[in-house]
Amino acid sequence: MMNGTFEQLRAAVYGQAVGDALGVPYEFMPRDTFRCEGMTGYGTHNQPIGTWSDDTSMMLATLDSLIANEWQVNTESAITHAHAISMEACSSMVDVLRDGLIKGIWPQELDDEPLRGMPRDEVGSSGFVKDTYEAALWCLANTDDYASCVLAAVNLGDDTDTTAAVAGYLAGIKYGFDAIPAQWLAVLRGRELIEDVLGRTESAWH
């Protein structure tokens, strides 16, 4: 993971799953018609608290595929999303993570526009990959801890689970596993599956 450690991968995986689960109850709700302040259940999909979506399912399946097939190119996104725009976003994400992990430089600008301080109403939060990617970076640039980042992502509305999943992945890596609120982890569903995939990943890592 670009000179990273297994613990950074654990933080990324749980960071995504928790962000995803925070967003599931609010998916498709327009911005500013609700307020997410913590982990809750039911809502849009009538699912119990701590339930994550297909976003985390695909992440775990992709990780499983990488273990089995030893994929090592940015085209990794083609496992689930083979469109050129998706692969370009994947490549850009790798660059963001590389700068953050190796150089300690996290995104402040996107396409020559400053992210920090960009008005919230200029940030898209639809399911389009570019909107999701840019919204996740905006949340990371305008908050200072994991919880604030993923809550900001959910509260953008619309594709709440996906935006918070990507933002949570980034924030997990930036701030570490211990920064994820324990009370959110405690109610996260499917942890045995996550631990199974992580365990096999750790074995393959070594």
C-alpha cells in the first residue's frame, strides 16, 4: 500500500465501512432536509444500525480479488468499474494517498481550485464518480478529524453512503484506526466478515 502498513489498511477498511454505515439511513435525501450527528438505523432502506451498503461489499470483494490475483496497477478499479472516468478517479486517488502517506501532504486543491474554504453549495454529492471523489476530498480538506469528515460527507445529502464511504477511507488513512469513534465501531455490522478479509490480506502481505 505505497509504503504503508497493514494497520493503515485496517484504518482504511474500517474508515470506509463506518462512513458507509453512517450514510445508509440518509441515502437519496436532499441536502439540508436532515441532520446526521452519529450512527443510526432504518431511514431510507429500513436497515438496522451499523449496516453498510454495496460500497463496502465491493471494497471487500475487490480486496479479496487483489489477494487472489495480485493485481498491482491502477486498472484495479476495472474489477467493478471499468469506465475511463472511474479508472482516472482511481489513479487520482492513488496519487492523493501517495502524497499523504509518503509526503504528509493531503489535498488542499483540486483542478487549481482551493478546496479548503470552498463554499458547501458548490460541492456536488450525486452518484457520479467525479462528484463523489471531489466531495470526499472537500470533506477531508475542510475538517480536522475522522468523525467531522464523515459527518460532513453524510450531511452533503443525496448519495450519502458512497460519499461518506470514500471520505471515510481517506480519513481513516489520514487519522488512523484509533480516530474512528469506538461507539460507531461497536455497532458496525459484519465485522466478522471484515476481519476475515483483513486476516487473509495480512497473511498474503507477509
